[in-house]
Amino acid sequence: MTITRQDTDRQDTDRQDTDRQDTGADAVRAVLRGLEDGRSSVRLRAALEAGTTPDPRFVDKLVERCAIEPEFFVRDMLTWALTRHPVSMTLPGLLREVRSERTQARSQALHTLSKVGDRRAWPAITRALLSDADDEVARSAWRAAVVLVPEGEEAALAVVLATQLGRGGRETQLSLSRALVALGEVIAPALLAATTAPDPGARAHALATQRLLRDPDTGFESAIEEAKRIVALDGWGQEG
């Protein structure tokens, strides 16, 4: 049997292709191992690599790690890495996670959906998530809702968000006010209705958000303190 130069070249090309495939598989395995490493610095580098050189084989592990990763900076890198992959690959897993029983899974999936920005995820932003008992989940849902809400449904979203006025501490209240203000003038009727709510905390929060809508440069601290004084004086006047 005569081996030609063409045969030799073809064999060399086949070997090179095999070597590249092996090298690629090794790189993928290294990233997947890194994402599970006990050292946060290694997990951070692995997440960075997963986003720098996207590969479909990374997606499931990235979504899985989002639900359990304890370090904020690593979680943020995991989200970034997911945004670097095609939405068609990441969306199914993220939508599954927003229904998880784990609060971190729901929160991080919602956060990632807000970064992906694909409105096909809108039906997953349910009223239950917008009023989730966990403040971090609710805050993530508010931010995602503002990004994903379809045109024409902003006013209806504002009505739902307004039901959360007065909940939580300052950070939670600030998050809700920012989400509402981001919707624009369509929130005015919902805020006006909330200013007569039975709960004084909700009334104060509504008044503070009205001020932020009128003047975005107003600090939330001053706005909420002024609103509380107004509510307190109004209550005192009614008692008198």
C-alpha cells in the first residue's frame, strides 16, 4: 500500500483536530472543577473564564452555582458569565430557578434575568415573587420587573408594586422607590392612592416616592423623614 503526501497531511490534520478537541475538553473540565473549588478566589477565576470563553457545557453549572454560592463577588461573576451565553441556553434554567424553594436561587435568578433583559421572561415575574416574604427575593423581583415589563403594562405593575410600600427597612424601601420611579409618571395614580393607606408607614413611603419622582436628586433619607413628619402631623391633626 502506497502512502501519499496527501494521506500524511490528512492524518496530521486529524491529529491536530483531535488534540484541539482534547485541549478544549480539558479546559472545560478545569472550569467546571474550579466553580466547585473550596477557595472563593478559584471560583471567581473559573466564573471569569466561563464568561470569557463561553461554552454550552458551562450553563447548567453556572446556574447551579448561583443558587448556592456564598460570596457576593463570585455570584456577580456567575451572573456576568451567564449573560455571555446565548439566551436560548440560559433562559430555561433561570426560569426554573425563579420557582425554586431556595431563596438565593430565586433572588439570583431574578437578578440575572434583569441583566439578560429578555422580555420572554416577563410571565415568570409573578405577583407572588413581587411580594415574596424574603426581602432580597422581592427586591430582585422589583428590579427585574422594571426591566422586563412589556410596553403598556407599566401602570398595572405600579399598582402591584404599590402594595409593597412601607415594607422592610431603609434599603428595601429605597429599592422599591427606585423601581417605581424608574417606571415614570405612570406610577402617579398608584402613589396617590397609597397616600391614604391605613398603614402610616405605607403613606410615608408613598409620599417619599412622590417626592423622588418629582425631584430625582432628592436623597431618600431626607424624603422619607419629611414624609414621616407629614404623616405624623396629619395623624395628630385628625386626633385633635
